[in-house]
Amino acid sequence: MTQPESAGGIADVMAGMPEVWRRLLAAHLPDRLGRCRSCRTASGSGERWPCSLHQIATEAQRLHGLRLGQAVAGD
């Protein structure tokens, strides 16, 4: 799934905060109906999983890994 440019910017900032994206990935999981457990509305239904926060956190995790690889490689 592609993210809007603003979501990519958020993921870029969040990549430097592994404690944040790890918590988001742990909290925003699918329920048995394929909806996010953490993104609930007043009616009780959640956003389809993966929700936008999970997608942003996944991108932040990917960027974090890339940066670690670049640091190890000396780029």
C-alpha cells in the first residue's frame, strides 16, 4: 500500500523513535474480523487492518532498518 506524502514524512520522523513505532505495531493488530483493535469508533467498529497508524509504523520500521544498514556500511 502506498502512503500519502504526509504519512511518509511522519514515518521518516518516527523512524528515529523506535520505541514509538514498536508500540504502535504491538497495539494496532487485527481482530477476528480483520479490523484494527486499537482504532475503534464509538459504535465499536475499527478501521480495516492494516490501519493507517500500522502502515506508518511499518514504514518507520523499514526506514529505521535502512538507516541502520547505511550506518553499518559507512554510507
